[in-house]
Amino acid sequence: MPLVAAKCSNCGASLQVDSSKEAAVCQYCGTPYITEKAINYYNTTNNINANVVNIYGANSTDFEIQAGILIKYRGASADVVIPDTVRKIGDESFKELAGLTSVTIPDSVTEIGKSAFNKCINLTTVTIPNSIREIGPEAFWLCISLTNITIPNSVTEIGEMAFCYCKSLTNITIPNGVTKIGDNAFASCESLTNITIPNSVTEIGAWAFSHCKSLTNITIPNSVTEIGEWAFSSCKSLTDIIIPNGVTEIGNTAFYECESLTNITIPNSVKRIEYHAFCNCTSLESVTVRGNPRIGEQPFLGCSKLTQFYAPEDWIKRNRRDLSTAKHYCYVATCVYGSYDCPQVWTLRRYRDYTLAKTWYGRAFIRIYYTISPTIVKWFGKTNWFRKFWRGKLDRMVEKLNAKGIKDTPYQDRRW
């Protein structure tokens, strides 16, 4: 079978074709071609680097497309219609295009790549066809003007941080086909008021709906087996949530600071409630436990109104210490300096609230610190080497923060 170099005249991809055959189909874009013409096309353009770039658009420099992948949009239009020769919207292809307001995606596209529309801050409308199977990580991250979006039935996975920080997003439909909602997928969608998760979803990732502060209710289907850590943390308006009899694990701090939640029922299927799962749910008054789950350290810490546990008596007795809502541990800084209220810790608390808490990665660091610190102190807090080791590091840090103007005067923690 004599293979010779050729080129698809539709998408520009370089091909190896069987010259004994009259015709074939491009493996990249699916377009039929006549073998002789494809070879001739290659011969007349072989001075062009091949995995070849083809340009489409009303303005010939608008779209850079390579083998069916939209590499970069270079136009200036506010309303963009992507050509139907595109099979995939490539990574970062529209990233940080502040002038973009609407995008129509053709049904030839099957995948939206990582950060494809990242920081398109004026994007208000996106038409996603039923051909899309995957929405990549950070695809619409920080699209702060996007108000609503319909995800088609063809999508099976919503990537990490796909719609994170879409602060104007009020409504979203997740189709019955999605099996996993990725980590941080809808985190900090501050205007999102309600959402229905379909029966196809089995896993809700970490931080998936964290800081959706307008979210009032959510329906979790029986298909979900795991609620990830911090999944609904700081959903401060969430008043009602039903954990279905199918969930086996509630992740650490999964419902942290859900301040409007008044009662919760833990079904028979739950085998493990991780530490601080409902920490600082300050309106929580009653908890019903149907089964016999193992629990992590103080899952109800800071639930100051919690007075009623409806659960087997032997389960309550066995877990009495960790069912306490009062704080009975300290963090590294408090351990080192001996008090939560002292100049050094006041400085560090200000740095936490006014610097770290302003960014998602800063808040992630805070949460990780609060998660692992009590255990570290529990193991090593009484040893001299531990306190000496951390005292030197923290003293230097506090000194630098004070030099930058962060005060060491008495301080009340800020809500964030």
C-alpha cells in the first residue's frame, strides 16, 4: 500500500493517503476527499508547516483552526459564531477577551477545552449544542456577567472550576447524563438560588458549590454516594437539604457555615461523617441519625443552637465527646503562644481575614490549616521541640506582617 503525503483542503491537516484509492475521509474533520486532489493540494502548499493552520471567518484572521481544533480567536467581534469546521474549542482559545458578549457553538463541537472562556468578564450568553460531551476545567471561570446557561444532555462531566466565580449566574440546568460535578465547579456562584442535581450524578466534588451564598435549597438524588469536602460550605442561605439514602460519606466541612440550616437527617446509608462536617451551622437545632455512622472530630462544632439528637442511645454515648458543639482543641499558633487573644495571634488573625480570605487559594489554605492543625497539636502540642520549632517561624512571620502595617491590637474575627 503506497502511502504518500497529502493535505485535507477543509481543515488543513497533513495526511498519509493510499494513492491506489480514488477517495477517502479525513480522519481529523470527517470530510470526504479525492485522493489525487489531496495530494496535489499538499504539493502546492508544502512550504507551509503542516499540522497545518487553516484560517476561517468573515475576517480571514478571526479564527485559527488546526486539524479541527480552534486554537485561538483573534477577531474583535462582541458576538461570535464559531465555524462548523471546529470539533474542539481549544484550551484558552477565548481567554480574557473582555469585549466578548455572546458565543454560538455549532453542533460539530464535542469538547470545550480548559480555560476556553476564562475571564471573559462581559460574556452574557453562550449557546451550547447537544453535541458537547465535556466541559473542561476552568472553561467559564470568572465569567462574571454570565446570568444563565443550559448544559445539554450530551455532557457527561463538568470539569473542575468550570463555572467558578460566575457571580451573576442565577440559574443552571444540569442534565441527566452528567456523572460527576468536579471540584469547585460552581464555587462562588453568589447569585445562584437553586439547583437540581440529576439522578445520573454519583459524586459531588470538593468545594463544588462552596460560597454559593444565595442558594436556598438543593435536591440531591439517590444516585449520589459521596459528598466531597467543603462541597456546600458557606452556603449561608441554604435552609433545606435532603441527604438521600445512597450517600455513604459526608466529607469534612461539607456543610461548614451553612448558617440558615435548621435541621438535618442522616440516612441509614451514611457510614462516615467526617470532621467538622456541619461546623458553625449556627441555626441548626436538631439532628436525626438513622444508622450507625462513624464520625470524625467534632462534626457539629460551633452549632450553638443544637440541642436535639434523635439517634440510638448507644451511638450517642459512644460519640458523646465528638458530638460536643464546644471547642476543645487549639490550632498551632494558639498552642505556641498559649492564647487565642494575644498580640501575635491578633496579627495572624488579621492577616487571615484581610489578606488570605480575599482569594480562593487563600481560603483553601485556611481550610487546610484548620483541618490538619488540631490533629498536629493533639499529637505534638505538649512537646518542647514542637513549640520551639514553630515559635521561631511564627515570630519572624509576625514581625514581617507588623512591618507591613498589620496591627497587633485586640481583634474580633471578621466574617468572610
